[in-house]
Amino acid sequence: MHRKGYRMLIAALLLLIAVLLAAMVYIGGLLLRKPPQAPVLPAAMPELKTSKDFQPDRSVLYSVPEGVLTDGDGRKVKLSSLRGRPTVLIFWSSWCGDCKETLKDEFPQAAQSARSMGAAVQLVCREGVREDSRAAAEAVLAQLGLQEQTLMDPDAALYEALGLHWVPSTAILDAQGRLMYTASKLPDAAELAALLTYVNNPAAQTLRFVETKLTAASGAPASGYRIEEGTAIPGNTVLSESLGLMMLCAVQLDDRAGFDRAWQAVNAMSAGGLTAWRTVDGTRAEVNAALDDLRIIEALAMADDKWGLYSHDAQIRAEALYDRCVRDGLMRDFASLEKAETGRAVTLCYMDAAAMRAAAAYDPRWQEAADKAAGLLNDPAALVSEQLPLYYARYDAEKQAYEGDLLQMNEACVAVLNAVRAGVAQPRTLDWLENTLAAGPVYARYGADGQVLPGYEFESNATYSLLVQIGAEAGRKELARMALERMERRRSFDPAMTGGYGEAAPTEHFTFDELEAALAWLAWLAME
């Protein structure tokens, strides 16, 4: 090869070697380099929040909050000075874009709707939060063309006391100053009108829903319903249970017309002084449910005390129920409407001694039955275990023993309510209910070890309704408040079922749940 060619080859090889060495040095540097470090965040930096974190704290609901705001002249305005009518407080901030949109688009019509119903509507700006001030707030209101005055909440003290975490937020107090509703939004005009009806009388709103949407012209409410295409569709079954509860609600709400409609429906389902436990498409069952008839008698007694004219009916039914359902001083679960047959079962959730004592005013024989019912509920052996101090389901009168420890929680709560009303509830039972509720949901069924049974990890609104009544009757306000808060999580303000409970969806809803909720509100307000 030519000498010049050798020199060119050697030069090319040397260049290639140099390139390879440079590449090796670069790659080695990459391998030896430390991986990038995550940025160090300040210890005080808050974690990102989810939408749930911005929802109000519901633990302060149904209390009577105190607070001091300031008006345009710098004068102090105590929250207590706003009592006397429902008050809607709209919390906002001048720098909040959502607030400005809400005030411009939704607030005027919603405020007009609320004021037409006799409520006060008040804007409240959080003074000092991100340097917000009255001057900034008034400038925004003027820019939006709103002729509204705003109160200032120094350092957001009231905002925090009401458990709010977002602006805009709404808080509604009733005429007595109780905090009845909070939400991290401003309801529109229709929803705010429904909310104010609720705030004025929660039990009446629920009873009206049952009377207008679920009750036939005969006065009989369906036992269940579904929501389809925005309409409540009642079922074809009527229960004496619903009628008795409806009468108890109506008499306490001074709804004479509603009471008489339900009473008329009871008579249509009755024979010989007893009420068929249900009708399906108008066909009457052959037996009664003794507890339902007992409730009807108690409702008649209450109506007679309030309005008069029901004593004769109460006496006829008290005598008929005793003759047909009481054996050896113990009320049995049912009797035939047409035959001389009485059931043998003694179910503890039927042992409503207080209602029996009401019946004793019309037939003195009921006093013995009331005493025996209270005796069963006062018996420590009637409770399943130390871990589950709730009542057994039944009492075997022949064996003189309790049985049935797989408790359906609604029935268990009715038995406890009976015991409370009779004055014989055992403290450990009430403690277990309160502690279980404080720890979380109360589920549908528990075993003797106090643990929820597999497959029953679901809740019933009726359970919480009954727990409100238990707490109110027993003077355990925190038990009642916790149960009321969980019950009201399920309340609907959807136009299809305003005053009912649950989602407006084509799933089965039960009238029992609605009526027990109305009774829960009546018990809570009576305690207040």
C-alpha cells in the first residue's frame, strides 16, 4: 500500500479511538452521576385536598351557635339578634371568582325566593382572610350591581364555628337560632324554598310528602315507592304499620284532616275491632299485627286528648285487641280477623308498655299486660350478651326463655325504644348504641359477639330515626344528635321526593323510614 495511504488509515483509526474514548467518558459520567433528588417541600405545606374535604363539618348541626359580626358602621351584630325568623347566611370573599359568579347569576333570585317566605338573607364576608376587607367587599358588590349590604366576619370566626371550609357556602338557621343546614354552595331558588320549608318544620315536610305523593284518595299510604322519570310511583301494598305511624305523626303535628283520612283507611282495613296487617291491591290479609293495632289505639287516645270525639273508638279497639291477642297477661303477635285463633309468639319489639298503658285508660285489663311487657324488657336475661346488650327477638312463654339472637337492627331498636318509653332501659344497652354510633355507622345486623355479621354491612335510615327517638326519650342528647345527623344525610330535596329520604332513583323506598324520621324530628324538637 502507498505510504500516504497508510498515514491516512492510521489517522482515521486514531480519530475513531478518540471518539470512542470520549463516548466512554460521557457514559461513565452519566453512570457515576447521582440521580436527581425530589424537591424538598416545606414541612408546613398542606397536603392536596379532595372535594370531600371542602364539605362542611356536620358535627355542629342542630346546635345553637354564637358569634359576632360587624355591620357597615363597624357596630357589632350578635348572631342571637337575628333570631325570630329563619336566617340564610351566604359566606363569600371578594377575591373569590366562584363567589362573584354565584352572586351575579344565582343569588338575586334565590334571595328573593327566601325573603318571600319570610326568611332573612344576609351576605357575610370573611374579613382578614387573604387580606379581605370591607372596602374590597363593597367594591365587588357595587361592580356586580348588587344593592346588598354585607356583614363582616372578623378572622372568619363564625365561618369556622359553623364548620365551613369553602366559599361560597350557605348556612341556614331556624327561627330559634338552630343551625339546620350547611353546604359548600348556594342553592338555587327552588332548592332554597324547599330548604326553608324544611327548616320551618322538618316533620311536617315529610308528612306532607307521604300524604300528597304516596297516599291514595282512600287515605291509605303505600308501604313503598319508586322514583321513575322524576315522579314518585307508589306500590300496591298498604300496611297497618304505616297507618298507625301516620296517625301518630298527624296528631302531634295538629293535622286533623290527615289524621282522619288515615283513620278512615284503618276502618276500611278492619274487622271486629282489629286491623288487617296489610292489603295488596285492596285484598285484605287474614290476621292483624298487634303492635300496629296498639299504635292505632295510642294515636286515638292522643287525638281524644287533643280534639275529643275518639274515646268510643279507642275503647272498642282496646277491648277487641285485648280479647283477641292477650293470653295470660302477655300480648301475642297476631290473631285471625275471622276465626277464633291467636298466635303464640311474643316478640319483644311488640312489647310497647307505654302504648298499653294508654290503652288501659279505655280497658283497665291492659295495665297487667303493660306491667308484664315492662317486666320482660327489664329482665337482664332478655339481653343477648355483654358484647351485644340488645334484646333477644322473642320470648317463649311456655319455656319462659328468650330466643332469637340474630337481631335485625330496626327491630332491636324498636324494642329498646319500648324499654325507654316504659322507663326500664338498661344503661349498658344505651351505652352500646351510643358508642357504636360514635365509632361509625350502625349496621343492619350483629352477632352475639357484638360484631356486624358478614353480608349485613349496610345501613337503614329507619335505624337512625329510631336511635334519635331513643336518645331523645332517654335524655341522651349526644346519641340523638349523632343519629339525627346520619339520618339527615339521606334527606332529599329533589322535587320528586322533597321531604323523603334516599336518592331519587328507581330503587325501593319505604314509607316506614319516612314516618319514623318524622317522629324522630318530633322527638328531637320536644327534647329541645
